[in-house]
Amino acid sequence: MNGLLYDFTHYQFLINAVLASIFASIILGLLGPLIVVKRISSICGGIAHSALGGIGIAVFLGIAPLWGALGASIAAALVISYTKLKGSQHEDIIISVIWSLGMAIGLIFIAMTPGYNRNIMTYLFGNILLVTNSEIVVSVVLSLIVFAAVFTFYRQLIAITFDEEFTVVRRLGRNVYFVLLLLMVSIAVVMLIKITGMILVIALMTLPSATAMLFVDKMSKVMFWSVVQSLIYCLTGLVVGYLLNLPIGATIIVICSLSYFVLLLLKKNLCCSGNKQ
Amino acid sequence: MNNNPIEIRELSFSYESIPVLEEINLVIRKQDFMAIIGPNGGGKTTLIKLILGELEPDKGTITVFGEKPSKVSHRIGYVPQFSTFNKQYPIRVMEVVLSGMLKKFSLTPFYSHEEKLQALEMLESMKIQHLKDNQVSKLSGGQMQRMLIARAMMSNPEILILDEPTASVDIVMEQDIFEILHQLNQTKTIIVISHDVAFVSSYANKVVCLNRNLDIHDLKDVEVKYPNDKSKQTQIIHNCHL
Ligand SMILES: Nc1ncnc2c1ncn2[C@@H]1O[C@H](COP(=O)(O)OP(=O)(O)OP(=O)(O)O)[C@@H](O)[C@H]1O
Ligand SMILES: [Mg+2]
């Protein structure tokens, strides 16, 4: 135990991993609930996977992959917003195209970059132990931006995720807030690539919120408990994965899913015994 | 400039070349209590969406408060036929009603104390104040309807449009809702879509029948034509209902 504490306070890569978990959890906990209630997790999947395209191009051009990921996921968010807000019939197709085209472009550019093939696993499945100091700085800034935006426009974000038609009729800026939401998702995706990778990111975005919604009936509380849960899952996943030498992103997802099912069962039993009385 | 809240001139509309509304002319005056009746698929909801600026006419014009509908839709209180929201959403009745006062931009995530008092008052007038802390999933159809009317009323709109507000409620509740609308009509213009001709004819001052084309039956006209003949009056309205 002491050894563990020593490791986590003395090795920069472990300190960074903890910091990355904290800031990612804040973003996850704030955005996840909005994504779940608005039922746009496939849109988020599309945005997440498109990031690989940006990473491939950035690697090929010798730019930091993080910026490539951010650029590509923002572009994907804008294209999807446009399609969705136009009310296009082809929304589903566009999302799948972005999803796979992004990955395809990424794979091609990575293949064209000598000596980069092995690192691709990092982006697909994450590696929280490789988070750099500058990436921490970026995630602090990004999570502050997301926090400020969600706090300031909390009521408007609730309104568009609750009843979109109402916000159109009331002229509450449905388009603006929808684009804002997807842009924040792009930011979240970029921050999470290092932690869980783009393939697992959706699970970590949706499961804590779905779990919280089993127990509380107010959005602000759902957000609070999602942040808390994300933090618990990320940190326990980090410690367990580190101790047992398992891939950390995958460990986090397993813990998170287990917790969802356990709490779901618990809630079912609690409510049933409550009914009997 | 004119003072009529809504003016519709020679309006036609079709969804992908299937005509739904043809040559509609309709003027809604201040303080009207107008009922729209007509068969399923007659175009009632479509007409409302045109008035709200959610759809654009193919031909003809609509003005609301003398302006293009999409510019002024926020001055209309609207209670939709099918609420499109997610019933499992973690939101309570009070918050839904408060959202009726929400502005496009604001710098705080909180509603003011006055706004909350106003919402409570509104809940009281809809007789659902005891439900204020219920999650929306725990409401009955009629309670949901009342909540939506309360939300629509929060911005104190000049026009209130309700698309089949009594479709999922019992007779007592229906009577209740029409009484509430009658009260609101003291200060507001009301448009209500309903299939219940009996209720409509005792509350509305105008009944409009919509089945692709539009017929107006100013109830007063009908009464002048057939004084003392209540069954004839209802029959006219019924005919149009087919
Ligand atoms: N989004 C749409 N796309 C294509 N056609 C539509 C659309 N919405 C409605 N329609 C068609 O337009 C016609 C009028 O529909 P509308 O919803 O206005 O009828 P309504 O009078 O409100 O009927 P109800 O009493 O059933 O509510 C119907 O024939 C319907 O099939
Ligand atoms: Mg209808």
C-alpha cells in the first residue's frame, strides 16, 4: 500500500495519469448526461472515430496528434450538426460515413508514416500512462472551458435536450446550443483519447450518466453523480490496471460496466422490496 | 399595419407535392376563441406549424402580429399535440414550467425568486401545485397537459395555441381545461384544435373546419340563421367534421 502511494506521488507519469482522470471526469460527468437524454451517443461515436483521421494527418505532417484529433472531431461535429439541423433524411448515413471515413483516412496516413504503426493502439484503446505534461495543461484549459459553458448555459442546454421543438418555437437559439453541445463533445473526445481511446470513449460517456439516472431525478444531480462516478471508475481502473499490469482504459470500462449492472440490480431489488411493504 | 394578430391569405401548402392545405384565407382577431375542427389528416397541425413558422407556405402569406411567423413565434404560447420530449428526462414539473420564461442568452444557470413565485402561481391556477416536485415521467396524461399549458403561459403570450389539449383527458378534466381557457380568453387570443364539437361550440366564438380547404362558421352567423334550432346548429358543425 505504501509502495502504491509512493509510486503515485513520485512518478510524474502516474501523477499525470491521476490529473488526466480528474479533468476528464469533470467533462464526462457534465456532458455524458446531456448525451444520454438527447440520445445522441451514435453522433458522439462518429465524432470520436473521426478523430483518428485527424491524428493520421497530423502524424504524417509531423504536428502534435492532439491538434489533429481536435481539428478532425470539430470538423465532424460541424458536419453532423449541419446535417441534423437541416433535418436531412440521411443523418444516419452521414454519421456512419464520418465514423468509418475518419478511421480509414487515419489508417492510410499512419501507414504512410514510417515507424508509426505500433502507436496506433494508443489512440484506439488509450494509454493513460503516456499522458504528457503539456497534455495536462491542455486538458485543464479545455475542461475549464466546458465547465464554464455548461454552467452558464445550463438552462438552455436542458431546454434543447428536453424539448427541441419548444426551443425552436420560443426562439431560444436551438441551433447555437446544439452546435455548442457537439463542439463540447469534440473537446471531450480529444481529452479522452489518451485515457480510454476512441473505441471505448462512448462507454465512459454514457454509463455513469445512465447509472446516476437510476437514482436521481434532476439534471444537476445527475451531472454531479456522473462526475463522482467517472472519477471513481477512472481512479480505481488506474490503480487496479497499474497493479495487475492490465490495459488501464479497458480496466476502467470493465469496472464502469460492472458497477452499472450491479447498481441496476440493486435498484430493482430495492424498489421491489419497497413495493411489498 | 393592421391590428389582427394573425392573417392568412391564399395560403397553400404541400408535403412533397401532396397538397395538404389549399387556398386558405383566415383572419384571427384579438380576443377570438377560435376552434379548429376537422378529420384526421385534415391539415390542422400543419396549419399551426405554418403559423409558428416551423413550415414555410408554398403559396400565399401568413402574418403574425404583422410580421413573418418565424420572427415572432416566441410571442405565441404553444401546446403541441404530441409532446416530442423524452418522458424519462430527469426534470421536475416546476423546472419545465419555469423554462417557459427562459431567454436565449443569460449569464446565470438559476431562475430568480420572482420567477419561481410566478411559476408557483401558474401551477396553482392549473391546479397542479402539489405536483411541482414530481419528475415528468410520473404525471398522468391530463396532468402533463396542464403542465404544458402552464409552461406556454409563463411568457404571458398574446396568443395561445393548443393542438388537441383534451385528447388524452377525461370529461371532467376536459371541462376543467376549457374553463381555464375561457378564463384566459379574457385577455388572450386562443386557438384550440379539438375533435369535441360539443365543447367547442359552447366555448368558442368561431369554429373553423379544416379539410384541405377551410370553412368558417362564425357561431353567431349560424345562430342568426337558425335561431332556437340547436340541433341544426350542431348539425352544421358536424357536417363539416366529416
Ligand atoms: N412531416 C410530414 N411529412 C409528410 N406528410 C405529412 C407530414 N406531416 C403530416 N403529413 C400529412 O399531411 C396531412 C395533414 O396532417 P396534419 O398532421 O396536419 O393533420 P391533422 O389535421 O393535424 O390530423 P390529426 O387530427 O390526426 O391530428 C396528413 O395527410 C399527413 O399524412
Ligand atoms: Mg394534428
